[in-house]
Amino acid sequence: MEQARKIFGLKKEAVLLDSWLYITKSMLAIGTGFLLGSMFSVTRLDIISVLLGVMYNLEATNISAVKGGINQLLASFLGAVTTGILVSILGVNVVTIMLGMGLTLYIALKIDYTAVSPVAIFTSIYMTQFLQSDALGNPSIFLTIRLRIFALGLGVAVALLFNFLFSFVYYRKITRKRLEYVKLKLDEVMALTYDYLTKDIAENTISYNPAFSQVFAHIDAVATNLAALEKDPLIPFKVLEKKNLITAMTMISKLKLLAHLAYNSCYMKEVYRVDFQEKHLKSLGDFNHKLKQLDFLKVEPDSDAFMPHFPVPEHDDEEAKRIYENLDLIFTEYNALVELHHQMK
């Protein structure tokens, strides 16, 4: 049974990011998009655009994404108009395709410089490769734009509707799930930190930079997600849930600080060639065990979750002393983290 779960189940991290809900939402949304698209005489001519509009605007995390959907529609519409004008003047050729794509990218970046909408890119290509014809059989820019925007708009509307409906399911435990997700990632780098610090310098082949880079990226993504969630006006948070969300954002900052302190300790060992034995870092091994046992999905942490505070060992080597001070700060911040966990209801 356990083997089957490993083969067919998703990783714990994926489950904590509500991947099963996302799969369910995607199936229901794309089915609804297909049914609605087939019902209207215009959109049934371009079901592909309807379905792409649905999937490009479904948020995997939880946010209603109204602004993103509107931006994609606006960029697509303006891209379609500019490309359509070029096609009507120059016809369909390599110059039109190049200029149309350039103008569409320019417009998309003017609207949102942080990302280029793939929907807008597809619209530019669409306007040169999927021209509609009027009743007389003549290519029609107007009919092409109408079909594209109607089909895409329907897809975006369906996606926004399902984002909103599923947000009622997502938000209930999202703070605890995101915290546990970050904690799992931190478990990995703290174990790596222990291995790196206790490894003999001459034999140490562990590369810590890639692991920490990934962890910081995961933490920043979760922090951004929670910040966006707090500002989302369409998610009906109660007062207590809003308070828990703010507490969770503080806890994410502390988890990031733990990662920074661990990274700094590894850096100090690498640069100053500090040697430790396992017996010198027993407290770090004990901490890693407690961190691994900490479960943010529980209503409250276990009574023995706090880390005992040990005095910083005396050491002649200034760099080794700084590493010990880093570890002491890690234990202090961890205890503050457990205290915040107690405060969540």
C-alpha cells in the first residue's frame, strides 16, 4: 500500500500546495468552458481559445486573479487590433508577423512589465494564421478579432469564476499548509548545514549554494502568495483568519531568517576553513530533530517543541565563535516561531 502511494501519489510538498484541489478545479473549469463555448455560435468556432483562456488564468495557488485576467484580455485585444491593422495594410507576410509580434510584446510590457502574457503572444500569431472570412469569402479582421476576444473572454470569465469559488475552499487552511511547506524545505537545508559543518574540510564535497538558493526562492514565493492573499478583496476572511494570516507572514520571515543564519554558518566554514566535530554541534543535531517534529498543520505545537537554550561555547577561533552565535540565534528565533504557532487559533 505504501509503495503504491509512493508511485501514484503526489509528493507531500505538492499536497501542501493544494495540488489535488488545483487538478479538480482545472477539470471542472475546462469542462465548463467547453460546454459554454459550444453553446454560443461565435465561440464554438474557436473552442481552443476558450480552453486556453481557462487554463492560462486558473490560479494554482488560490488568488482570484481578476487583475491578471483583465490585463491578459486588454493586452490580447490591443495586440489583435495592432496586428489586424498591419495585416489589412501589408497582408500576411514575414514583415507583418515580425511587426505584429513586436507591437504585441511592447503593449503587453507596457501593461505589466513583470511578465509577458502567453495569451497575448498567441493572439498575435492567431491574427495572421487564423483569419476569418465574411459571407462573401473575404478575409475579415473584424470577425477575427471578435472571435478571438469573445472566445478568450469567455475562457477568462470561467477561470475567474472558478478561482473565486475555489478560494472558499483554499483559504481555510492555507496559512498552515504554506508554513508547513516552507518548514519542509527548511528541514532539508538544516540537515545539509549539519552535514556541511561537521564534515572534515579536506573531505567536504557538499555544495550548499544551490540548495539554499532554491529554499530562498520557495520562501519568497510563499511570502508573495500570502501577501497577495491578504490583499485579495474577494476572499471573505473572518477577523481571526485575517489575524492568523498576518501571524503566518511573520512566521515566514522568521523561517527565512533561520535559513539566512544557516547559510552564513556554511559560508563562514567555507571561507575561514573552520573545523567542527559532531560532538561540538550536538545542539544543532538536537535542533534539527525538533524542527523535523514541528508540525504547523497541528492546532498547537507539542509541549516539548521548544529548544533548550545553551550558553555559547567558549572558543579561541573568532570565526568558530561566530558560527556558534549564529546557531544560538537560530535556536532563539525557532523558539519565537513556536511561540507564534501557539498564538494561532
